[in-house]
Amino acid sequence: MIRRHFPTGTLQSAVALLLLLLSPVTRSVRAAEVNVSDRTALVKALQQATPGTTIRIAPGTYRGGLDATGLKGEKDKPIVIAGADPKQPPVLEGGNGGIHLSGCSHVEIRDLHITGATGNGVNIDDGGDRNTPSRGIVLRRLTVTNIGPEGNRDGIKMSGVDGFTIDGCHVERWGSGGSAIDFVGCHEGVVENCVFTHDAGAAAQGSGVQNKGGSRGITIRRCRFTNAGSRAVNAGGSTGLEFMRPENPGFEAKDITVEDCYFTGSAAPVAFVGVDGAVFQRNTIYRPTRWVLRILQENQNPGYAACRNGVFRENLIVFHASDLSTAANVGGSTEPQSFRFEKNAWYCVDSPTRTQSLVRLPVAEVGGVYGTDPMLKDPAAGDLAKGKESSLKEYGVSEK
């Protein structure tokens, strides 16, 4: 019999390899990481991305107008498009749109600066098929500036996106009739820790964050709005039936929550427009230029809910009588009696003793406080935090 002798090390390696092949995989395979430093390489990386791919973009300026269709990550293996150095975010400049993703899922975009697009800065949609929404989208630490500047041009636009997160983004100066963020038929998402800033009067027909077209289950929290359009938050809106997602939802928006946000300026910090249920709570409002809130119905299609079931509570509102037309602007075809006003603190800077008489609401408020100075630290400089001596700590943004 011929006996074959193998070196001990070789035999051990073979056994280890065999065991690895026969046993369940217990270690994770390193996901592909693609480093790019020019636009051609970036476009190629987008075309070839698979679940788990991270595209790292080197600092520098790249021409905007990027388009990608069908990017499909997975819940535990998203496709990531990121600046290689968060301290030096790459700039996508110009183009009709900064970056447009269509029919995508589980994609994260972070640490980029999008500027100068003539259309929308960031545009994510379902590819026109409202039965298959894009899902699992994360936008983190994006800066979006100087979009438009005229017309309905949005900093960030999402149409038919479910299960999204927008965190730590800064949007400054968008189209005169557009929004910092425009949601059309989007569901179950969060906008948090963001800043929305425009020049006073420059977006007179625009809004900060708009939720319409059948949008539902969106929470906006810990954000700052400064002169963010005529309506800083538009809870609802007016949408053509062909753009509704899903088809004929029966409302422009539903279950919208706005909490722990700071608002400076805007004709109305919040507008409830054809919304069926929204909560606006623990927000600090400083010097709205015409109203504190609006209750409107712009979608007159049969079968759509009249604006109703809004809750406005535990907010701190600081206003000037010389600015305000009325606290609440109520339009026709609405159900203002279904709204609730609870435990808000109101302060008229130029006439404190008249505060309560100036706050005319469509229904009686429960537990309101009127005419007490909240002792804001430095509102003229944008610091709306309450001073240590304030007796209104439980109203407005929680500062614990």
C-alpha cells in the first residue's frame, strides 16, 4: 500500500477549509467599498452598486444631475452613497437636479452638499408606480442650498416613499414656490434634527416641510425653521388625483406630528390643510408675520375629508400685535370645531396685557396661559431657549 504523507500545516489548513465549507456561515463578508474621485467613476459606481455597496466620494466639486434607477439595497445591507470625509463634504453643483433616485430601496445618502440645481436638490420617487413605493431611504447630514431659485423647486422632494429617515440635514434657500422638503404620498417617516432657512419673503408662496398627496404617519421633531416660506409646516395641501398615493386615500394627509421645533417668522408656522388628524405640540414660535396657524381646505374633490381633528398643545407663542392679523385663520369647508387647543402659553411682546384678547381661536382653549413673559435668552440673535428665570419651562420646546 502506498502511503502519502502530507505536511502537518497543509493537512490542518485543508481540514479547516473543509469545516468552513460544511458549517453555517457565522462571519460577515466585508461589503464592497468603492472610492471615487471623479464624476465618471461616480456614475459607474451607481450603475454597479449592489446590496452592501458603500460609495465613498472624495472631497471636491462634481457636476450635479446624477440619476439612478432601481438601486436595491437590503434592510441589513443598504447601498450607501457618502462623502469620504464628513468634514469636507463633496459638492454636487448645478444640473437640473442634484441627485435623482427612482424606484429604489434601502439606500442611504450622507455627508454631501447639493447646491445650485435649477430643479430639485434631492429627488426620490417610486418611478411612477404608486403600488410599489421606494422604501428604507435615509438622508443624513446633507446640506442643500440655493435651489431654483424661482418657481416650485424643492430642496428635497419625495414622492411615493415609505419608511424613511431624514436626519441632521440643512436646507437653505429653495424655490420661491417650493418647499425645503416636499412629501407627496409618503408614509411612516421621520424628519429630525434638521434646519430650514430662507430669506424673509423670498419664498412667499412656498413652505418649509409639506406633507400632502395621501401622506400619512410622518413625524417632524427637533427641527429649526427660520423664515421657511409662507407656511413653515404644511400639514396637507392640494394634490391632483393622479398624483395621490395610494389611489384615492380620502385625505391630503393624516397622522402628522410636529414636536419640539423652533419657528421664527413665516406668515404661518403651521397650516392644517385638508388633513385628517395632526398634532402640533411642544413647539416654540417667535414672531409669525401674519397668523399663528391656519385651518384650510384646498382639495375640494368628493370623498375627501374636510380639514379636521387637529391638536395644538403645550406650545409657546411669542408675537407682536403689530405683526398679527389674527391668531387662527379659518377657511371654508373645514371642521374647526373638531380641533383641540390645550395648555399653550401666549405672549404679546408689544402689548402683554392684551394677549388674551388678541388670541381668538375657533374653539375655547383649555388651560391656556396669557401675558407671561417667557424670558427667551436672545430671540433677536436666534436663541429661542428659555432663560433660567422663566416660569414657562413646561411650554414650548423641551430643553432638558
